[in-house]
Amino acid sequence: MSDQSTMPGAPLREAFPEEWHRFTPRQRMARYLGLLFAALAVGWSITSIDVIWEWVWDAPAQMGDLFGRMVPPDATNLATILKVLWETVNIATIATLFAVLVSLPVAWMAAQNTTPNRATLWLGRIILVSSRSINTIIWALLFVAIFGPGIVAGIAAIMLRSVGFVGKLLGEAIEEIDTRPVEALEATGASRAKVILYAIVPQVMPTFWAVAILRWDINLRESTVLGLVGAGGIGIILQSAIDTFKWQEAATVLLCILGLVLLGEIISAWLRRRIL
Amino acid sequence: MIRNPVLRWTLWLAVAAYVIGTVATLPVNWPRVSEGLSRAAQIFGGAFPPSFERSSLLIDGFLESLKIAILATVGGVLLSIPIAFMAARNIAPLPVFYLGRALIIVARSFHPVIVAILFVKAVGFGPLAGVLTLIVYSVGFVAKMLAERIEEIDFGQVEALRAAGAPTLSVLLYAIFPQILPRQIGLSIYQLDSNLRASAMIGIVGAGGIGATLANAFGRYDYDFALAITIIIVGAILVSEAISGQIRKRI
Amino acid sequence: MLKITDLVKRYGTGDPVLKNLSLTIEGETVVSVIGSSGAGKSTLLRCINKLVEPSSGSIELNGTELTGLRGRALREARRKIGMVFQGFNLVDRLTVMENVQSGRLGYISTWAALTRRYPREDIRRAYELMERVGIAHYADKRADELSGGERQRVGVVRALMQRPEILLADEPTASLDPKTSEQIMQLLRDLAGELKLPVLINIHNVAEARTYTDRIVGMRYGRIIFDSVPGDLTDEAMEEIYAGIPSRDRAGGAAAPLAMKAAT
């Protein structure tokens, strides 16, 4: 093999390899298998899903048509919409408040280093898991059946879903605290309540506020859809506008929701900067 | 937090007044609630023991949710990549950047249930509306996170390949993708998990999947079947959360 | 031959960073550019491969005018200019071989790049060069597993893979410890001879510039005020390059040329 004399002075030239592969055959096989698996999953989904394909190709036209009917937004009912929007904010805020209060003892139970015994630990964890795994809408479905339609069902649904979220993050924060202040206080013979108040609470305060603000922001979004299952808030107006084909009013509602959510994001970002 | 004591106390008072005012004026219909409590007893009584009798319906519903989640994840992630590049300040020119950010904000601001209702109206009941909804939902999250990652890349690597005369697409493949790929994979797996969760919810407004099965059972007062469905949903969510957590930990 | 004539670079409306700068580099010489931070060394290098667009003037590489090139023509011109960076600028998550081959991205199709199907000739050349700089056994390692000196060797090989007509090095040793730094300078010097390649190096370390380069260009506030063999770089000249009075230069008064004997 004649190596071009591109490099005079290079040491004795053995034949340099002309092949290189990024992966060993085994790695390549594993990658192909992974790809094959993904392709099979997608293939299975596409071929067996209950979809009329003509509708898929028609979908963009249908969406365009829908948006066409929404323009221009009709603001005649704006006063009512804004009033209900305020109600939506109330649902989110009150529910967050209650959820935060309820989640404190739950977090305390579900944190390994503060829970009194194994039974309470498991109770705490079960509450968190069941609260977290069931969607707000499903909770709302249940509470509408119990309390009847209205914002009370909405508050209860959002609260129950939030307890799991806040409690889990708070419990993790409690588990990650620095144990030295706790030991120091215990060494002075402080009571259990005093240890919690002076050694644990100050450490989890920042997380507490951060989680509460974050959840409020999420709840604002969630409370906009409660009305669709009858649990109060702006969703009711949206639903009735859609059901009666008042698309222009629906557009106004959607714009109001967009504004509300953006405002909520701005407020929570501001609060986070102020408090943390 | 707030130095001025007057301001601080006024603020606390305002908050207290708001809470008391709102709670006091909650339209609680007490007779309806007490009636509701007995109804709750009825619901829970009817729900136990959960009925797995119509398990074929249950399995079909669950599999449909899974299909919706898979297709929405694939579609959503594929769509998220260009949108994320559009919304990355260090890559996109200013007008494109604003367009990309606006797309993400709109996708993020609307709850999937609202999006689902609109799609159901536009393309009819069924899983198609579900897939479209969750594609929007995925874009809202994946594109946002990916755009943030793209904004953090080491631009020196891009510069080096540009300096070597590499065409734009090759620069993208060699200098940018390797930097964002781990995040991309993590996000995709997280989103699959997230979509499975959400698909159980949007079914309630007619977008297919196990949520539709649940809403039907609830509407027909089949509370025992509804509980069985709920148990399956919770179980599936826990399993998928555990799997996705494991995979993401290994990456 | 690299021929820079009347090069001006101005950011916004401010004082130009490069002021009517002219410089010619011929043959396989190793030229170092010295000067304090902000003298415009880096901008000069980046103007040559158009990472920075010059405001006016001309840059000619072996008969091709580089200023004003765009798109495909620019990419083709850049292939002829290798560049080594201070921060190495390797793609951390790719293997050494992929990094080295990324010097060929301007020559191969995007599809070949994506599937890692590099031409046989390129692979052989890569092994040859990696062997020459002592990193061939790292071909399959990820770039971020290597030490600083090794990473810079990968950077050098990547630039050489382009089969460049000139090699630019922007503070190639500033991130390295003194010993590794000297090894890299020696390597650049040797490669210039072996590959008959002109090399233009921005450098802070004047001792290294004296030892390893044939010609030293001293810059101050966007002008070349010294250009000669290392032997001519007297203490007085050093003083002038590094401790100049900015106001005098900014006012536009030309500094008296110290030694302007273009070394070849």
C-alpha cells in the first residue's frame, strides 16, 4: 500500500486502518433493536388505533373552519365572563390555601425523619399517592356527584389533587434537611414541638413557599376546566358557548383564559422573586 | 421579607379579609351537601367491591390510551424540535424567535381538556382528537424545555465546525444535536409518561381512551366499574412513572 | 500566500478594532501575533476565516479573495483554513474519531456525516495524523474523557483533516499547563515544516513566541507596530507593544514603526 508522502519525517509507516465504526457490532445490534421496538410500538399504535383516516386529512381544514368561526371574538358578555373569571381565581386560591394547610401534617407523616411510627408513614404515603394519581377532573367528577354542581365541588377537587403534590415535595424537603440543628436542639432537651418549630420549619420554609406558589400557578390552569364537568369557574361559560355554537363568544373566553394564565405566571414569578 | 411593618400588616390583613370574604360567600347549599353525603355513601357503597367483570372494555380503553400517548409523544416531540430551535434566542433571528415563543406560550396556557374540547368539535369524538390534543400538550412542555437547553449550549463547538466549512445541517448534526440529545431523550420519556396520564383525563370530554370508558361508567352510575377503572389508571400511572424514572436515571 | 491589505473591522459605530492593517504571510513560516488583550489579535484571526465579517479591506488566500464570500463559496474557502481554538471547541459527547472527522464535514455529504460513513481515505488520514500527534489509541474515546493537552491535539488533527492551506491558532496554549503548552507549540512548529503549511498563532506567552515561531507580529490597538524575527524583539519593543498609551493611538497618531522588516 503506497502511502502518499504527505508526511516526510513521520516514523516508519505501517498500514493505517481504512475502516472505523462508531459502534461495536453488539452495540449496533442493541441500537437497531431499540429502534425496531420503537418502530413496532408506533406501527402498532397507528394501525390499530380507532381513527377514520379521511378525518385526519380533513383535520386541518376543519380546524381552520373552526377558527374562522371564532373571528372576530364577541365581547358582549365580557362583564359576566370577567366576573366568572374572578370566581375561577378564587377557586384556585382558596383551594391552594386549604391544600397547603392540609398538606403540612401529611408531609410531616410522610417524611421518614419526622413521622411518629411506621403506620403513620404508610398512611401519609397512601394519602399522597392516591391524591397525586387521580386527576383533578376525575376528582371533580366525584365531588360534583356529592356536592352538586358549583364551585364547592371545584374547590374540593383542586384541593384534594394539590395535597398530594404539595405534600410530596414538602415531605422530600423535610427528609433532606440538615440534621445538625435538630440534634443541637434535642441536646438542649427541647420538646418535640419546639424542635419542629425551631429546627425544621425554618429549613423547609423556602421550599414551602416555592411549592405553594408553583401549585397556585398550576391550579389557576386547572380551575379553568372544572366547569366542563360542572364544578364551577370559567369552564361553564366556555362549555355553554361551545354547546350553543356561539364560537365568537368562546373565542373571547379563550382569550380571557390566556390572559389569566399569563397574568398568573407573571404574578407567581414576581412572588417567587420577592419571597425567595 | 417586607421591611415596612405597616405595609406588611396591611398586606396580611388584606389577605385575611380576602380569604374570609371569599370563604364566607361560597355558595354552599347545605341541604344539598347533606343530601350529597348520603349520595357519597351510595357512590362508595356502589363502588365496593370494584368490578372487573367487563375487563375487555377496560383493556380496550387502556390500550387506546396507550396508543394515543405513543402517537402523541412521537408527533409532539418531532414537532417540538423545530419549534424549540425557533424559540432559542441564540439560534433564531428575532421575528422567528417571537413566533416560536408565542407558539409555546399558547400551547402551554390552555389546559389539555380545553384543547381537547376544541379538537373534539373540529374532528369529532374519538382518539384522533386525543392524539391532536396531546401533541399540543407535548409541544408546550418539550419545546419549552428543549429551547432552554439549546440556549445553554456551548457555542464554541458550533463555531469550530462553521470555521471548518461544514454546511448548516452538518453543523446541526455534529455540534448541536450531541449537546441536546440527552435532554431530548429524557424529555421524550417523561412526556410519554405525562401523556399517558393526561390521556386518562381528556377522554372525559370525548377524546378517546380509558377516560372515555371512565366517564361512561360514571354517567351510567356503574360506580363499581368506575372504581375498577380508577384503580387501573392509578396502577398504570405508578408503573409508568417508575419505569420512566428508572430510564431517565440511567441516561 | 495570505495577503491582508488595509483591513478594517469596526463594531457598531465605535473606534475600529482593526485599523488599516496589512500583513503578508508566505511559505511554511510560523508567525506569532502578540499584543495585550484588546489589541485586536483575535479579531484579526477571526476575520481571516470570516467568523467575523471585516468592515473593509482585502484578505486574499492563494489568489482567492475571502471578503464578501457567502454561502457555498464561503464554506469552500473555509475548508482551506484550519483553526485551532483556545477552548479546544471539541464536541464533548462525540468520540475522538468523530471530532477528527468533523474537520471533513465541508467535504462529505450530510447523509454520510449522519451515518458516520466516512471515506476510507479520510479514515486512513485520520489514523495517520492521530498517530503523528500521539492520540491514535484514543480514537474510540469520548472527547470529554481526554486531558487538556490531548484535547488540543484532537483540535489540531481536526484542523489538519481539512487539508488546509493555512493554519490559524487562537491562543492554542492558554488553557494548558506550561509543559503541555510547550509540547503543543513544538507540535505546531513541526507540523508546519512537515506539511509545508503557514501557521498564524495568537499568543500571550512571549517566551513561547520567541522559541517556537519564525516571525513575531506585535499588535497594539488594531495596528501592527512590530513585525520581525524574534531576535529583533528588544525590551524596548516589548515596552512599546504592551505598555503603550491608549489615548495616543486612539487619537489616530500613528505609532512610530519599530522594526518593520518582514521576515521570510
